Amino acid sequence: MSLELLASTRPYAEPLAVPQWTLGCFHRRCITFATGVEDTSTRVIWIQSHGLTGDLRLPLVRPDVRARGALEACTEVERAELARGEGFVARTSWDGALMHWDAFAAFQPYEKWPEPGRLERVGACLVEWAPSGIYVEDWRLQTGASGLSVGLQLVSETGADGVSKSRSGGLVIAGDHALMLIGRRKPLPTGRVHEILAANPGLWEDAFDCEVAYAQRRDGGWPIQLAVDPFMEGRDLLGDAVFGADPSRDLLVQRNTKTGGAWRERVWRIDTLRADLAAEAATSALPGGMDWLTREADALGIADRELVRSASAG
């Protein structure tokens, strides 16, 4: 059964733990540090459900390893460079002023982003400040983020040997955007993965046992656009797996129908499973501000006054 059908026939969601205007898929345009340095090149994706954040961060420039065919054919240096990627799925909460993240399942086995976030949104722009003042991030809501809203936290996985074990991870979907992380079976030492591999290159299989990938829905599938392991790109995020309802209201079971797959079944705890996410680009403003925008639309280069009127009505 598809997630879309389950969301329509068996919707379930934990209470909203974050502001409604944070739901959806956002790509980062820029991060600016207190030193004046800016980064606009790192590819960063954030997908938010009721209480789960999915996050992927990849350097713009990575080793071109397409000719290698697989990670095992890469050099130690290439694998260490690929291991600079980041990704996590975490529980999210809001205290009325700040967004907090905890219970991380992450590619990098250390706490890189320890601060909560102070957030404000205007239109499609979501701005996040670190309370210390050390950085500010500019995020933009993506088109196609409305519709299906999924937040699943991985509970356990049954391997090809039929043995079920706990495993961390998560799957977060907003409309046509999806991000999935499957955590490691064996923990790595605490630290930056590329430094761990530089010192212990034999740990590369354990390092990349954590999968992090971002996909966009197309032609009924979920082809992966970006992943920490570049050899995952182009594959379908959900592959030959199908979902089914569990007798427990807040659980889903995912079964791998591929013969000889590395796993047979995964059990997920539902944070969000709904078909009706409305991720709108417009936000509200005080009447005086809307009056000004309507009056100055032409001078501001806003040719479509209907957009102004619809924003005012919203």
C-alpha cells in the first residue's frame, strides 16, 4: 500500500509540536556568520512534519567518483571527502520563541548544531537565528510542498536473516519532497566522519552504513536527487518496499518485496501521516503593511496585483 493511500484512508498525526508555518520543504539560500563570512554554496534541505525535522547538507563540490561505480571502488581519500556530508532526523519542539531539536539520528556522530533556533517567516522566506548571534540562515519554501505530509521514526528492522533489531532513522515527506535517514547498525567514535576515516580507513563500511538521501516525486516514483553516498542518486528512495497498517494506531510496517534484499521489514512510529498539508507561500501582515504593499506594488516591481490582494486576504 502507498503512503498516499494510507494517509487518505488511515490518517494519524501527533499534536502539532511546531508552528504551522514551519511545515513543508525548505532549501537554504544562505548562512551568514557573525564574522561576516557567508556560505551560499552548501546544498541544504530541511523538511518539517508535526514533530520531526529531516535535514541534509552536502558541499557543492565533492569528488567526481562516477567512474568508480561504487564506494568500495573509491580511494580512501575520496571516501573521506564524501564523508564530509551531513544529515539528520530529529524530534522537534517549540517553546513559543525557539525551536529545539533532540533525539538525533545523524550521519555525523557528534552534536554539530547545539543551539535552538529563533525563527520568523515572511512569505516564502524563513529566517533562523542562533540565539548566541553566531549565525543566521535564510531558508526558502519550495514549490510542491503541499499535499502529502509524513513524519515516520524508525523503530526496528528485520534483516534478511529474520532477526529483528532496533535501528534509528526517519522518513519525512512534504508534498513532492522526501528525506530519509537510516542509522548505523554499529556506532562510530564521536567526531567528524572524514577525520575518523582519515585515521581509520577500514571503518568506511560502518561509516556509510548510515544512509541519508533527498528525493523528489516524479512519475509515481521517488528518484533520489542528493545523497551522502552519491551512488544512491538516481535510485528510488522507497525502492521495492510497500507500507502496511499495523494493529497499533501509531505504527506502520514497511516490507521489502525485493528478493535477496538486505532487510525484510521495518517498523516505523508515526509522527505525521496526512494527505492535506497546505504549505502556502503567503504569510499574514498587519493591515498597514498590506496597504503599503498594495499602494507601492508597481514601484516595487510587483506586476500582478491579484497576488497582492490574495496575500492580503490570507
